[in-house]
Amino acid sequence: MNIAFVGLFINPNDSETIFQKSISAFQTATNTFQWNIIDGLDNNLPRDSTTLFNAIPVGTFPNKYKGLFLETKKWSHNKTSSDFEIGGLNVHFFKQLTRKILFKKALKKWIKSNAGKKHIIAYGLYMPFIKCLKEIKTEYPDVEITFIVADIPYSSEFLSGNSILAAIQSHRSKNILDSLGYVDSFVLLTKQMKEPLQVGKRPFVVVEGMISNSVENDNLEISDLSEKKVILYTGALSNQFGISNLVEAFSDINDEGYELWICGDGDARNTIVEASQNDKRIKYFGFLKPSEISEKRKKATVLINPRQNIGEYTKFSFPSKTMEYIASGKPVIGYKLEGIPEEYDEHLFYVEDNSIEALRKKIVEVCSKQPEELYSFGREASAWILKEKNNVKQTKKIIEMFLGEGK
């Protein structure tokens, strides 16, 4: 089986340069997810089976990225692969247009140079991929195409204050969802995704997410814990995902022994900075590298994901943050989102309802437990997710779907 993996991810050798040129934070979680899939494919198939076709996931010049031109180049993600990175002019309109054209050209060359069964896996509902692969499928109907869908485009519910933008986004989302009729199979994060994607009788597999098979928990010891009760949040600072609720709930805890640590960037950044100035227990560290975040986790009492079960989108997403939190070995507070399967329930501390008071009470309840109890809870949850949701095991489900053994 010959597999072409098409995605928006970063060559690890270039990550430092891209990080330095990025004005806005790039999506670390999506980059990690794609590399977990690639590693899973390499571990389940002969190492020369998978060819990568990528474009780097950065914003446009000059407001979001310091590079006007992105390099087109060949590279290798292992000793046997011959991979291809799409570049081009990094400005609005031309960026997506050239990517669609160049991806198609590169994929056609790959199809012609490989004999036998060919399968293209595309990550994300990115319009250049959708348009490119539709044309590929028309010209080469025997090439099978799978889309890995991490998010359903329902962003209009976040634009309720602007009816024009909401209408435009809704129209765009409908066009995306209606244009996937040529796709042969899907990889989904939640089972509810199959309805808006109109999967029908086509094969699909649900994976929620995946943790790298090489990852271990943070090698924590009880002695690593801070004397303070530290609540840690890492990720996008977005009001839609509950960061302001977290700050408000924490502010209602009248105890100098508590601290709230926040790492990340986003539209709520100024709110967080102001809160940290008004309450010295709130520490804002900005956007950190993964190694720096790991050091913060080691000192935390509990990790928290304040995304509430509000809005239709919660059916169609599984927070990768929650998986990473569990894998770290620290106890996790969160909400029971509709897209979270029941098997996760015993490994999370759920907030009872969406009130600020319920969130405050859950933080105090968990942080009041004995360190030995929290340590044991986190270690058991970590062992479970590293065993059951690692990328080799999850990717094997995708391959079994290709072979007709999946759902």
C-alpha cells in the first residue's frame, strides 16, 4: 500500500526558525496530532510506504508571519522517504490558490511514479486540500481518499455579535460540508461528526485523538509538588473556551495558598494580563515551548480545561488538551463535553454545572485532597491513556479501516 499524507505541519528541523518568525502563535496541538499519525503509520507499515506532502501552518505576511515567500523543497522524515513541502507567496488569496495548484502537481507525480494501490490521507477541512483532491479523484478514480476531520466548521456560533460575518461563515461552512461527496472514508474525533459530514454508509473510524507512543508521563514524584495549590491552564486564551470563567472562579477563592498559572496566547490575553495585575496570585507566563510547559506541569497541583459543554460544536470536537493533560500524570479538572466517551469519566474530575460557583467549588474540592491521593489518581489515569490511546494503537484502527476490517 502506498500512502500520501497531506497536511499542514512543520518539519522538526525548521521548527525553531518558524517559531521565531511567527507573530501569532501557531497551532502546536494540530502539528503534534499530525506527527503522531505519521509516526503511527511508520510503525504499522513498511517505512517506505508513506510519503509526506506538507505546507507549514503559519499566518500570512506581514501581520502574522515575517516571511513573504515560503520555500518549496524536498525533505525526508525518515531514512527512506522522499517528502515534499509546498511553498509559495505568503499573502492572502495567492497563498491558498498556489497551494492548491502545487499540491495537485506534486500528488499527480506521486501517483504516476507508484504502482499498486494508492491511498491519500488529508488532515483537516482545508479548502486547498478539498479542491485539489476533488480534481485528483476525478482524474484518478482508483486512488482512495480519506479525510481526518479534527474540527467541524461551525465557527458562526462564535460570531453571534456580527450577523454579516456569521452569515458568511455559515455559507462557507455549508459549502465545505457539501463538497465532500467524493471522499472514500473518514477519521473522526467523535462519533457525532458523521451527521454533519454526511458520512452515510462510507467507512469511518473514531479516534478522539492520540498520544505519542514514545511519550512518558512527567516522571513526577510527590516531592515535585509546590507548597502552593497551583491550578495550571495551558493553551488558547479564548473567551469561547472558558478562560474568563476560570479567572473569575479563581478570584472568588479567598485563600492566599492558591495560585492560577496561565500559559498561552489569544484574544483574551489583555484580560488575563489585567487580572494578573489585580490579583498577584494569578501568574501569566505567555506563550511557552512544550519543554517549558512540561516544567510548569511538574509544579502544578491540578491541570484544568475550562471549556464548557455549551454550543453544538462540543459534539464535534475532542479537546487534545485533555488527552495531553491526562498523559502528563497530573489530575485534571474539566467539563463533561458531549464528544467525550464514557471510558474517560473515571479519569477526570468533572465540574457539576456551568456556574462560576460550581467551577470554584470543584477547584477547591480537588485541591483539598491529600497529595498522595492526587498523585495516585493522576498516575493511574496516565497509565490508562498511554496504553489505550497511543498513536500506534490508534493509527492501527485507521489502517484496519483501509483494509476493510474497521467499522
